[in-house]
Amino acid sequence: MPSLIDIRRRLRSVKSTQQITKAMKMVAAAKLRRAQDRVIGARPYAAQLSHVLASVMAEAGAAQQPLLVEREEKKVIVVVVAGDRGLCGAFNTNVHRATRQLLVSHPQWTDVRILPIGRKAVEFWRRSRYPLTEKTYPGLFNNLRYADAKEIAGFLADEFLAERADAVYIVVNEFRSVLSQVVKTSRLLPLAPETAAAPKPASVEAGAHGKPAAESAVEYIYEPDPKTILDWLLPRFLEFTVYRALAESAAAEMGARMTAMDSATKNAGEMIDKLTLTYNRARQARITKELIEIVSGAAALE
């Protein structure tokens, strides 16, 4: 059995660790509220933006849009979004594992480059055999801004338009709840907004009593022309898609860290209880032993 000094030292160490994990849990909970509000607020905007883009594409046509051109995927950029710090469970490991699975499942990709976002992503993929892009983004989540997403989207668009990349994929943790973060892999470029069934404006048909029937779609008036609007909307759509992915990852990281620190705090409490019990038993055994020695010594003197 360890000595009382060793047990006391271990108790102090575990109690200090418990205070740290409890503080980190509270900080993560405070940051999670802001990050969660940002994600929830972005989702309706993303849905409406996709709807508007679908309507404009149905009117203008998308055949000549360079950001929508499909090419054979040989040169590919994979955007890996991880966190800036650890102590968040399997948050970062799950992203790296999903990225490796993506790369293994596409052997036809002959030229792959990694664009890491987050310090943990930069550190991990810098040690891999895959080359990094000329731009990396460590420490981005300390102060996430829309300007950062705009810069990343602009770099990816330039690479795609210059045909230095045939496609761009992104691997990111999607925020579902405090206890659930799901790794999502999707294609960023060429753009593929949900425009498959965007209806053309339909004419009004007369009803049985000569009254107009309900319209199947709204007829919009475009100013300027639909092509000009589409040319402006597509880069904005890419920027917001990147920003939303970063916001989802930031919220997912805070949720994962809050859960991990809560579990660590509970484990520390259980360890403290066990060590306290061990300390009390060792202390009682020591006291009993000393009493026996005193009694034995007194009996020997008689």
C-alpha cells in the first residue's frame, strides 16, 4: 500500500485537475451558446439562398457558368476542418479518419492536395505524404469571421477556375446537438446547389367559373438580367457554404469539449472518492498499528 504522503500528493493532483476540467467545461458551455446561435441562424439563410439560386439558375441557365463545370476528377483539393486545440474527445480524430477513408476510396485522384483549417489539422497533415496547399489556416477558430470564409472561398475558386483543381471536397464535423457531432463529407466545387427541380413560372389557367386557378410558381422580375445576378450569386453561395461549414465545426468542437470535460470531471470525482477511502483506510491502519505498539510496549514494562 502506498504511503500517506503519496496518497495525499495524488489527491491534490487529482483535485487540481478536476478544477481545471470543471473550468474548461464552463468556458466551453459559454462559447457553445454563441456558436450554436450562429449555426441555427445560418441554416434558414442557407435554405433560402439555395432556393433563390435555384430560381435564378432555372431562368438564366447554368451551362456557361465556370463554377458549375464538371470535369474528370484528377486534381483534387480536400479541405480538412479540425479544431485548434485538443481535449475534445474524438472530435479531431474522426475528421482525420474520414479524410483518409475519402482518399482511399478514390484511387483515381492522381494529384491530391490538403487544405487544413485549424491547428490540429495543420499539425496532423503536415506529417502525412500528401502535400499541403500554399495556404493553411491554423488558429482560425480563435476569432471566426466571415472574412476568413471569404478568403478561403476565393482561394478555392481561383484554383478551380485556373484548372489547378478539378474538384474540391470538404470534411467537417456537423453540429447536431451537444452530445452529437457527425462528420460530413461533401463536394464544394464544382458547385451543386439544390436546383434540380426549380420550376419555371407557369401560366395562369382559368377555373370552372372563369376565375384564375392557383399559380404553380411565382414569376419573378429580374433587375438586372438573370445571368448577371447568377454571376454575382454563385461566389456568394460558395462563401456562405464555407462559412457555414466553419460555424458548424466551431459549434461541434465546443459541444465535444464540453462533453469531454464533463466526463473528465466526473471521473476525477470518482477517483477522489476512491483515493479518499484508501487514504482513510491507510491512516486508520497506521493509527491501529501505533496503538498496538504502545500497548505492547506498556505490557513489556510490567
